[in-house]
Amino acid sequence: MQETFKKGLSDFNFSRMVQVSLDGPNVNKAYLTNLKKKLKDEGNPGDPKLLSFGSCGLHTVHVAFKTGCNDAGWMVVKF
């Protein structure tokens, strides 16, 4: 699975990756753990580390953005 992931993103600079979204099953959690280890082993010491937003990072970021918009009084959510 990792090889297919890397092949699909062959033009992507992995040192700039900050997060990988998952849909929750344990197999994806194991995949993320293995990916973090592989990136650490193959990368440079100064490369950024992957952020963990839980099992569904996209949902977590969306809710945080929505909360921030509401607290700031922005009408983005209504729009």
C-alpha cells in the first residue's frame, strides 16, 4: 500500500507533507504508523513531522474551521 501511495504521488515532495487523512479503520492507523516510520527513516532530520488530527483529520479540520468562522462572526458557513 505504501509503494502505491508513493507511486501515486511520485511528483510530490514528501518533506512538505503535513497530514494524511484516514477514514478510521485500524488498518489505516497501522498504515499511518508505518508511513511515519518510513518517512522518518528515509527523510532528513529537518523535515516536518506529520500532524495527527485523529482518525478523520479532514473532519476535525473542517469542524475547527467552522467553529473559528462562527466565533469570528464570519458568514462563511451560511454562504
